[in-house]
Amino acid sequence: TGSTDSALYCLSATAERDGMELIAVIMKSPTSTQRFESAKVLLNYGFAAYALTDIQPPQPLAPIPVVLGDAAAVTPRMEGESSLLAAKEKLGGLEVQVELEEELTAPVAQGQQVGTLIVTAGGETLKQIPLVADRAVERLTYWQILQRCLKMAFLAG
């Protein structure tokens, strides 16, 4: 909050409602009273027109098989912020699509991107959230592969 002859009356204001925090910046307002009123109007508009929603996959994320790994699969998890700020009129038409690798080849690093969760409304992409491996999977050694082959041969007989 402040004023100068050239900038007139200025204000930077924040407000939080239902977990959504907004910031209003008012510059060159002719009076001190008008700057506060303008900030109030701007923040009320933001809360009336926009909402914060939590994005989740439409169904639990299935494990992804890992070829030649010391573990059979990794489970994808969302990385980063799962909330979305969007205009309220778009919230009713949100579509969540999951794109995942069909299989991975070891080694797989923990946190390696294995897919993407895509949020759209009316054909417009609103957010993309990376899906990452929940753990590392090392590549099998030749000796480990041989041991598995021998084990399967004796179990099959």
C-alpha cells in the first residue's frame, strides 16, 4: 500500500477462501478509498468466477510391467500439484485422460516419467501432470537371468 504523485494510490492485496488464495494489484487509483474498493471488487470477482479443484485419475493407476527388471512392475504416481484453478463454467465439463507406457525396460529410475495425466475442458488442455515410477528397478544381471531360466526349467518338469 502506498502512493506517489506519479503512481497515485496503489495496493497489493491477498485473500483466501476455501483453500484458494488470490492476489489483487491496484495501480494508479485516483483515491485511497477507490483503491481498496477496486481490490475488493477484483477479489470478489475472482472468487465468484474461479474455483480450485483436486484432480485425480478416473480409476486407480495400474502397475506397468518392467522387462528384465529385478521387480516385475512399477506403480505410477502423480508428481507435483494435483489441484487446478479454472473458470467455474469449465469445471462441469472436465475430462481426465491418462496416458501410460505399456511396458518399461529396466533400469527404471525412481521418479522417472512413465506417463501423463491430461485434464481438458471443451477440447482445451488445462493441465498436464507427469506420472512417475514409484520406485527404482535395476536391470537383471546375466547370472540372475540364468538363475530364473533354470528355476523355470526345473519347475516346469
